[in-house]
Amino acid sequence: TTPTSSRKKEHLRICCERAIEAGDAGFGDVRLAHNALPECDMEQIDIGTRFLNTPLGSPLFIAAMTGGHPDTMEVNQLLARAAEHFNLGMGVGSQRAALENPDLADSFSVVREEAPSAFLCANLGIIQLRDHGIEWAERAVEMIDAQAIAIHLNPLQEAIQPEGDHDTGGCLEALRNLCREFKRPVIVKETGSGISAATARDLYGAGAAAIDIGGWGGTNWAAVECLRASDVGLARLGEDFLGWGIPTVVSLREVCSTGGSVIATGGLRSGIDIAKSVALGACLGGMALPLLKPAMQGEDELFAAIDTIHRQLRVTMFLTGSRTVQDLRRTHVYITGITRQMIENSY
Ligand code: FNR
């Protein structure tokens, strides 16, 4: 295995075993208007939706996590089985390791084998896109026969990683070229620090088909890198930036105000949070960490976790009188506290 590959395994271990969530995504400040007289049958509620012209079983998206080390194969296999069973969209983790060393491609291609009909999203960092161009994007898509590609942005993690890339010049231009030439939709995602309205305008302007906000308040890469760092200075730097980022709810409001398709990730921890995200304007609500833990335990645990999330979503839809996800988007949302203050200060 390569350094990129070993890092993938280390990340997975740290995320499962250590406390790597920090902050508050803001869902506690969001309330949906309760409907005391819902004129519908809860069991008949349709939680299905569409994303980029694809029908999906629900707005739950299995967010990009892993692949690239032989030991990540089984997790990807189970996540893919769940994507196929529930007809959920799924992203794989960064495919860089397998693009550097094709022997590692199995841990990604297993996802398409297990999920022949699911909506799959390839994954590549913006730096790798800039440095290797459209050819790597094409190889990433081919590896899993993906319907779309996600280009991830992670400047915070790069800044505090010992092996991080500190020069992001030319990335927007690389993205613009990809969006112009690529045959599949390009989704741009953050990984835990959120996206502002200003950045969203740049990304949609470059041709992004959707933005996954990857907001602050869930998995925290400063925390992960802090635990990985053997160098005391870097560990401290990670600690200093635990609080850096735009909380998911604030980022969601900002990006939705610019008008494009949005996936909400970062600290969504229940079907209620998914419902709140949809009511705030998202098409889908993605989860990484809450699905990783049951996926490490086994298929039954993972399927049960998804059933629970779907039940929470269904009950929330019932209590807002929403027969469909489209109805849910029209539900009134109350926003209070620091989340409201930040939204009022959005620019
Ligand atoms: C991630 N995430 C991620 N994102 C990405 O674009 N490429 C990647 O390779 C990874 N790798 C990765 C590994 C692990 C173990 C986790 C938990 C997460 C980020 C992920 O897709 C998501 O945006 C954030 O984790 C926020 O969601 P949660 O974890 O708070 O639900």
C-alpha cells in the first residue's frame, strides 16, 4: 500500500474509535411547524425523491467515506448493499489512492458490483483534479461506473496535515474546465467546514450541477488530524481550528439562497435532521459517521440504522402534514439562537 492508502485506513480507525465530532451544526435551533391535523395516512407517505433526474428511495444520501485500502473493502461492500436495497444515492471516498496504484481499485469497484443499479458518485480532491486533469476524473468514474463525480474541497485539512498541499492556485479554473468538458454531472463538496454563498456562486458559475455543503458541526477533520499528528505543533494547530467553519444549517441557508441543487451533510444525525434539511431547501441529506459505525458492525446493524432514520423521516413528514418530499419542502421553518444571528449576518 501507498502513504495515501495507509492514511485512509488510519482515518477510518480514528473515526470509529475516537471522539471526532465537534461543534453544533445548528439543527437544535431549527423547528418545523407542527401540524396538529395532518390530513394523511402515515403509512402511505412517499419518502421517495429525485436528484439530478434520478429517482431515489429517500433523501438519505450515503456520504463519501472510504476505499483505497484492502481493509476498507468490507465497509464499502456493506454500504453499497444498503444503497442497492434502499435505492439510496451513495458516494465513495477519495479515489486518489487507487488512481495512484490501480491494485487498490477493488475496494472501490466492489461498490458497483454490490449496487448494480444505485446512483453512485465518484470522488476526487480538487488538488488532484488540478494536477492530473480530466483524465483522472474519467478514470475515477469508470472505476465504479458512476453517474456523477464529486470534487471535494478540504483546505482546512490540507493546511494542518503534515503531507498537505498548501497551494490551491488554479483550482477554480480546473473545475471550470471539468464542468465544461465532462459528460457526467459534477458535484462540488466540502468535508466539514461548509460553503458560503459567495463560494457557492463561484462554484455554480464554474458549472457545478450541485453543491454538497459539508458543513461544520459533525465529523471534524481538525479533530481527526489532531489525533493523527505525531508532531506536537501540528496537533496544537488542529486544536486551534476545531471551531473553524460554517455550521451546516447556516451554510445550507446561504447556498440555497443562490438557487442551485444542494446536498446537506455535516452533523445530520437523524431522519428529523434530514427533514429539516429538506425544509431548509436541500434535495438530499447526507450522513457519513452515523452510517460508518453500524457498517463496521455488520449488515443487520446498518440496515436497522437506515430503517430507524427512515422511520424518523416518515414520522416528521406526518407531523408536518407532508405526503411527499415535495410537500416537506414547503413546511414552515422557525430558526432561533446563534444560527438565526449568523443567517441574519449572511452576505
Ligand atoms: C469522510 N468524508 C469524505 N468526503 C470526501 O469528499 N472524500 C473522502 O474521501 C471523505 N472521507 C471521509 C472519511 C470518513 C471516515 C468520514 C467520516 C467522512 C466527509 C463526508 O463525506 C462528509 O462530508 C462529512 O463527514 C460530514 O458528514 P458527517 O460525518 O458529519 O455525517
